[in-house]
Amino acid sequence: MKTSFTPPASLGAIALCLAAGHASAADASPWTVRLGPAHVGFSTKADVSVGGNPVPGGDASASSNTTLGIELAYDVSDRLTARFLAGIPPETTLTGKGSLASAGRLGKVTYAPAVLSLTYKLLNEGPVRPYVGAGINYTIVTRNRDAFIQDLDTRSAWGSVLQVGVEMPIDPTWSVSLDARKIFLKTKATGTLPAFGGAPTRADVRLNPLVVFLSVGRRF
């Protein structure tokens, strides 16, 4: 009876081929999920009117928030990546500024920003891989809470996005990323002012938030 014998060198070659095939399969996956804290800071400017008349010097600010963000990314090519970022809806407090500073808290708004972007990787190799991109945002207002303004109604709105970031691979599966997305966003808010006999008020608000997202990603 004949027996076959595979030399150790051949076994090593087979093992290397299997390992390379496994790594190649892992690298071939275009999908990545990222999870981490997302900080939202606003650059607010408001034009306020009461009873149809502009309020000279009237302005408002929106408090910053930190929430849990989740991003789903798809590699369109070696350098292009489509990204969708959302998160747990945070709540911002609107406060009067300028001639409205004495009004204090105007109201609170719970919102859910969703950002769809396409990024270009400037470096495709190395421990730090910077990227830039652009996209669109839709901020959904899920809840309004009254304060100085009653019957507060803040509209959901679209905005444009510019993005810059870095990705730091840990291994073929895991990575860490840090990026910033500047959103150019305008919305309208309406309500009534009991302090002024229930007069209607309106504000055209430029929010222009900066979203900074620190995340851990897993390719699958």
C-alpha cells in the first residue's frame, strides 16, 4: 500500500495561501460600522420678529450637545467611501441673546440630524489616512418644548455638509476615526409670546452646527 507524504515546505505554502486568502476576503468587504461620541456645537444667528415687526438686536443661541453616533460606511472604491451618520436624538436649549437676553430660556428642541456624505481618502496606506468630503444633511425636529415662547414650532430642514477626518487602522478589521462635519443649516421657528399679550413671533435661524465624531469602526 502506497502512502503520500507532503513535505513541510509544501504545508507551509498551503498555510500561507489560506491565510492570504482569509486576509484578502476580510479586506474585500466594503462595509464598515462606526460607533462613538458625536459632539454638536452650534454657530447660531437669529433674525427675530414679534407681531410682524423686527426686534432690533434680537438674537438667540443654541446649547451644544454630545450624543451617541453611529455611522454606516461603504467603500465605493479604494479611495471613495459613502457614509451615513445618525445618532440618538439630543436636545438643545434655545436662549435669548442681545435685546432678548432678559427673556432667558426661549424653549427646547429635540432633533435628529442625519448626514449622507461621500469622502475621498488622500492616503490609501500608512498608519494615518486623512480624507475629505461633502454631502447633505437633513435635521428632523422630533419635539418642541415651550418656555418663554409658547406653542414653539421649529421646522425640520435640509443643509449642505463639508467634511474632513482621519482614519487610523488597527488591523484589517478594526480602526479608529476622528472627523468633523460642518453643516450649513437654516430653519424657521414660530410661536407666541404670553409676555406680549400672546403676540406671534417668528425667528429665521442659522444654526450651522459643527459635528465632531470620534469612533471605533469594524469592517464586516
